[in-house]
Amino acid sequence: MGTTTSAGGTPTAVDTTLADVLVPWFRAHARDLPWRRPGTTPWGVLVSEIMLQQTPVARVEDPWRTWLERWPRPSAMAAAPAADVLRAWGRLGYPRRALRLHAAAQAIAADHDDVVPADVETLESLPGIGTYTARAVAAFAHGQRVPVVDTNVRRVVARAVHGRAEAGPAASRDLADVEALLPGGDPGARDASAESDAAAVTLAGHHEDAATMSAALMELGATVCVARGPRCGGCPVVELCAWQRLGRPAWDGPVRKAQTWAGTDRQVRGRLLDVLRGAPGPVTAEALEKAWLTDPAQRARCLDSLLVDGLVEQMADGRFALPGEAGDVG
DNA sequence: TATTCGTGGCT
DNA sequence: TAGCCAAGAAT
């Protein structure tokens, strides 16, 4: 049952919380994703979280399996050339993530005895691991009671808690909002019935529920409380939802700018890197020029930015290659 | 705080 | 069909 008493209610009246509904709902309805299966290592969880940054679940499943088979431990990946890592990353997008994961694996192997750290602060110090990913690993790989806030969670909280159609831009307040929803919080705030059940429902049990609650909030946002066309008819918490209660008011906040793609540097960088991924080794400058004929100046600028980012390296003979390819300048 | 950084599926 | 959107991080 819930841990908040009804204002003005009888001593036995207790409000049902989101966690009361969502934790059981998640246990019954969660998608069977490979990184959620028993036996998944913290390293497997970390790899999944990096791959899932801005990338749909459906595109991650296969590369994740292949990745963990090839590099089952951080030290295994750390020993591989960056070029191999970038080819294994394939077309997942944002290839700098692959480079950062490579660097993180090297740091874990060298400084953490090949064990993925469990505390948020240490995780955040690793390349490519920010506010979300550090907490996701701490919670899902190590069972810690920390708020895990991604775009799904922010949308669910915006609707169910704040009664708004959209989350708006991320804010530092988001973490506290979600922390307040996790079971097993401030013991002093618990009601008498929870205390009386203390023998059966230990603090440790609440901690496990907290990680499940975070996964449940993400799952709800990903499968039911989606950005466009939320399926409120099938929502397990529709009766607790503030947005429903208010009659589902439209979003009146700032409209976020549309993503452009055609003709952007991102498209050109993608073309150039695709040529290098597809080649068995170094390629000539001429081969890269063919990848983008529209605007030679833009092509040159993008190739330079790839060199700066460490996604491409130039050989002594002037050819270009993925980083760490044998014989390159470095 | 606002931009930049890939890729592809869905409506 | 042309946006819209996806388990963010770094700067």
C-alpha cells in the first residue's frame, strides 16, 4: 500500500501511490529485452545504456548481443583498436559514443580492476557517462536507490504528477521529482502500517523496488505514455494521473525546434565515416571527396572535425583511416 | 542555457 | 510526405 496518508482521511485510509501500481505492472508487462535478463553483467548494462542514448530499442538489440559476445568484459574491449570498435558500432549513430565507451572501458580496466563502478559520482567521471547513464547503471546493474531520469520518465512525471502534456526542457528539479516517487525513501515519512510491516518489507526490499520503479517509469513512457498518441485507455495509472484529472490540457510551453538533417554537417560526417567503415583499410582523399560532392568546403570542414574528434586519422602517406588502424600516424 | 552530434522508422 | 521522435553527453 501507499506511504502517504490521505489529507483529512481516516487513520486507516491510505492513498495508492504510482509505485504501488507501476511496480507490479512492470513485473507483469515489461518487455523481454536482452539486457534485462538474469545474468546480465554490469558491463552489459553499461553497454546497453550507452547504445540506447538517443537510439530506439529495436536498433540496439542485435548490436548489443554481438558486442557482449565479442567483448564480454571491459578489458577485452579496451584492448581492441578503436577502428574495430567503430566498425562494430556500425550504423547505431553518434559514433563518438563508441569512442567514449572505448575510453570508459580502458579506464575501468586500468583504474577499477575491470569492475564497472557502482557509485554515481565515479560513474559520472567516466567518458560518455552523464547524469542519466550513471544513475541507470547504479540502479539497474547495482540495485541502488537512485532516481533515473530520461526523456520517458520526464514525460510521465510531467503528465501524471504535474498535469502537463509535455515535460519541457530538462531541469535540475527533475531528479528530486523522481526521487520522491521511489519507494523506500525517508523512513520518517512512512505511515504506521508500513512500519508495522517492517519485518516483511525491509529497507533493502524497498531499495530493490526503487530500481524496479525507475524501470517501470521508463517502460510506461516508452510503451504507453508515449510522446505522440499516448494510449491512456491502456494505462495502469490513468486513475492517478493529474493530466487526466485536468482534462488533458494541451501543451502551452515553448515548442522545440525541429531537427534538420539534409545538408547538415552531421549528414556529411556520416557519409565520410560510412566510407571509412566500409573500407578494409585506409582510403585516399579522393575516395572521401566522392562521398560529398555538393560542397567541397563543407566536406573539408567536416573531415577536419572528424580528425579533431578522433574519429578519423591521417596516414603518413596522406590517406585517411579509422583511428588505430595499423600503420597510421596516430 | 542552447547547440551539436547519426540514423532510420513511424505517422 | 515531411516532419517527428528516439534509454543523452559534452561544451
